Amino acid sequence: MKTRRLLLLFLAGLLLWSCKTPQFAKDPDWSAFNGVYTTYANDEKQALGMPFWVLDKEYKGGLYPPAEFALTLKGDSLYVTYKEPSDTGIREHTIFLKGKKKKNYWQYTYHWSLVPLLPIFLYYDVDKVRIGLDEEGNLLVKPFVYTTTFFLIAQMQSAYEPTFVHPKMDKLRATLPYPYVEGNRYGVKKGDEVLLSPMYHYISVFSDGVALVENNKLWGAVSEVGQEVIPIMYNELFYVGEDGVFLAKKGGYFGLLDKAGDELKPFVYDEVRRQHKGKYVLKRGGEKEHYKIGEE
């Protein structure tokens, strides 16, 4: 009896997941699926949303995340293509995934396992992603990461099932600045207008009106109109859009800059770490200092 009840609970959980109504277009135009999309999903709560799920799992470059990627679906096979700078020029990479094309979406399973030691123990986990189009032609990405464990009469489970929307780049290029590649250099365009001639080894996607730029292993930042706001002189540079500050490294030490490039904290720290919104921990030698954005 216990075994039967355990199986019913397990199957009910799977049924509830499978019956969730997906938000994919009911009759998608698969010919419109192929195209170039923005890497970062729309997110009203963040300066940058979540990067494309497949790229986030597969991309190994680290320093130069692409601003866009191209999708090509051929039968059950998905090809994700992106560009990345290297010491010898711009290189093109392609990620290949063999999944399953369904009626409304394409699905790929990264991992799943089932350990049915009934009636004492049952373990099931799955990591998959569904990708399709919404009614407006945007790319809709729905990861599903689920784990459940039954032990005797106890149950533990966790589920992660977000939804990410990635517009096509041609929808954004007319109104928003974006990095482009010409030859082996990056520049900035808005529509067909060149705002910044291709002169950089790398330009990131714009976040809160600024983009990181890199030349000769040194970093700086430019504005949406192509003006330099942070000179290219830092060994490391990260923009924290929620706080409107740059965390930078120069000469082996860390400091903080405001959005205009002025020093908030000097470059004398061994480590600068963000605690949460507007608050940072700075370490120098064996001493620790707390700093809040806006404090003198």
C-alpha cells in the first residue's frame, strides 16, 4: 500500500508539471525561429537580464561574453553561433545540441536520473530546457530544473522554472546602441549610424547607458553616444548597474569609481566585495572596511 501511495505521489508531481500551460505560440512559424537574438533577456528589475540559457551553460570564454547570438534549427538539431575576440582576430564559435522538436517548442535534456528503491527511497532529478517563439515572435526560453526525493514518509523537492524572453536584434537596432564587428575590431552603431568607429578589441553589451571596452588587456567604458567615460587604463573593470558604480583594479589594487569615472574609494585595497545593494566590504592588509554608496 505504501509503495502504491509513493508512486501515485511521484506521478502526480510529474503530471502537474506536464500540465502547466506553456506560453509558446500555439502555431509557431518555424521559419521565423532562425535569426539573431540579444544575449540578455528582457528584465525590468535588472540593468541586464539573464544571458541565453544555452550560452550560459556552454560558454567558456569568460572575459568576452557576446552581445548577440544566432540560432539555426534544422530538424531536431539546434546550432547556436556567436563571435568572440582572440589574439588572432574575431573567432566564430558554434554550439551544437541534438534535442527534440515538438509541436510548439524545441527541447533539450541536459541531464536526468531516476533511482527507484521502493518503498524506502525514490530520487528523481531533471535538467532540461524548452525553446520556442511567443506570439510576438520573440524567443521564449523555459528551463526546467527539478529534483525530488522520497525517503520513508518524508519528501524533499526543489524546482526552478523561470521564463526568459529574448527579442531579435533587428527589433532593437533601430532604437538602441549596439556593438558591431568590422574586420577584427568592435565599434558602436545605432540603426545604420556609426556612433563609434571600430577601434576596440572588445565592446560589451550596453547596461544602464554604458558599455565596457578593452584594448591590449586594459579596460575602460564608453557611453551610448560613443564617448569615453572611463579611460582605458584598468586591469579589471566591472560595472554594477544597480549601484551605478565601477569596481576596478589598477596596479594590483582595487578601488571604486562612480559613473563619471571619479574615485569613490582609492586604489589601495586588496579586495573589494559587494555585500548587497549599495554596500561593499573593502579589505586592506588585515583590516576590513564597510562602505555605503553615497557616504563621504
